[in-house]
Amino acid sequence: MTASRTRTGRAAAVRALALAVCLAVPALVTGCRDDTAPAWDHPRLAATLNSLSTALAQGCATPDPAHCADRLDRLDTLARRAFTEVLDHRLLDQACLDAESDVRRARTLRLAATTTARSPAPDRSPDRSPDRSPDRSPQDPRRLALARAVAAEQAAYRRLLAALEKVRTTPPPGAATGPA
């Protein structure tokens, strides 16, 4: 009987050890991967910034500045949502404020350029046909001003995205960022 009791005791110890190894290995493996997002990564803000980035890239896929200007108007909602989430998480820094200010300034300039580009030409002669009007020309100064304003607003949105992404991915002070 002693031999069978020893075997049973060893078998139980081996089973307990095997169970402990089976439970510990997955925990160690998942804890060491870099694809797990830390708690301070703010996934909702990441989704909003991803939507903003996608909308910016897709909105100005055509070379027509008027079409792009219409699409830029829709980006404001996403940018405001992202900025609000940054405020909610108390992640705001000076770079975010400067980038937000740049977007507002660029938007104001683009709206003025859009108004100017859509206004009729001041010196239309009656003998000029509508198809040959100067405001249809790609070299029209008003159209070029609109294209520059659209490009400036796009650049401002890219700077805002970069600043918000930097704030989102920066760990809070004292957070463990190294491997365990």
C-alpha cells in the first residue's frame, strides 16, 4: 500500500504542477506581447483620430479645391470630438492648443477664399461666353488662392492629428513603460 500511496501522491503533485504550468504560460505569453494596449492608450480617442485621419485622406482625393473645401467642412465635427476627448482625459498640452489654433485660422482663411472664388468675376464683358469665363480657368488667382487655403487647412489638420496622437500615446508620469 505504501508504494501505491507514493505513486498517487506523485501523480497528484505532477498534475498540480502541470496545471500550474498550463495556467502560468498563457499569462506570461500574453503579458510579454507588445500588441496589448496599455490602460493609458485611450482607445476611444484612437478611434476618433483614425476616423479623422481617414476622412482627411479621402476627402481631398480629387485635385478640385472646391470639392476638397466642401469635404473639409465635414472634418470639423471629428476634430471637435477628438479635442473634447483630449480635454475629458486632461491630456491637453501647448502643442495641441497651437495646432487647434492653426486649424481655426486656416479654416477662416479658406472660408474667405471660398467666398471669393465663388463670387462672379468683377470685369465680365458682355461678349465673353460663359464657357470662357476667367473664373473657370485653373490659373485664375481666386482659384489659386482657394487651392493654397485648402492646402494650408489640410496641413493644419495634419499638425493637429500629430499633436493629438502624441498626447494620446504619451504615458502618464510614473506609468510603467518597460517590459515586465
